[in-house]
Amino acid sequence: MWYAFRCRAGQEKTLIRTCERQISREVLETAFQFAGRRMKKYLGEWHTDTIPLFPGYVFLQSETPQQLLEALKPFDGLADILEQDRLLLPVKPEQERLLRELCGDRHVLDLSRGRVREGMFQAEEGPLVGREGLIRRLDLHRRIAVLDCRLPGETHDIWAGIDFKTDRAAG
């Protein structure tokens, strides 16, 4: 099962390395952070950038949550001050399944490419193919699809990067 550990933004990689070194494999199977690829325009051209998908979160996989919680107590200084009463937030099975489908084993939400027709994005390649129903809204200017799925206790949505061509109506 996956658990989200909320830490200070920018401390994620340090926390992952420290957890992997100091917590036994019997307690912690793996620690990781999700990333997403998206398009960004700078220097007059579009570039693909990789950014944290959930800034301030590290994901921990464990079958022994009570032991994991005990093992994380020395790390509470890295925890987000607002979440110290609940260091571990369980990720619901349906959220875990969706994140696995979208991000794969590398935990990276790749760019989806497709077309925009009548204000709707139709993915032709990438993780959103066949999952366009997850799109709650599009931000075509920033080339982002806002997906309808959230982490437990979190208010921000997942932003999926898109690259597209627009179809112009004939006539």
C-alpha cells in the first residue's frame, strides 16, 4: 500500500535518500516522488520540462504502516508543520491504481499529444489516451489538462502536460 508523507517543498529527494538508507526493506519497500512532463515556452520556443507532480510529497510503499510510522518519527523535522499530527496519509486503492496507470513504474506522468476539437482534447498518444474523461478543464495557453483526481486531504488537482494541434472548422 502507498502512503503520502507531506514534507517541506524542496526536501523530497533528501527525504527519499535518507529513508532508503535508514529504514529497513522489511518496513519500507520503496520511496519515490511523482513527476510530470509539460510544455513550457521560453526563448521563443516550446520545451518539455519535468516538474514535481505533487510538490511537498514523498510516497512510501509499505505493508506495515504502524512500523513505518515508528520508523518515520526521526524525520518529523522534515514533515510539513501542518501535517505533524498525521505523518502518513494513506493513498486510496483507486487513486493508487490510477496513478500507476498514468505514471507507470517510473512515476512520471508523460506528455500526452493529440488534437483540440471544439474545445475538447483528444489524446492520440500518451497516458491520457482513452482517459479523456478524467479531464476536468483545459488550459490551452499553458498546455495543461487539469485532471479530476486528488490526493487524500489535498486541494490541488493533477496537472497533465499536453501538446496539441487545433482543428479548424471548414468554411
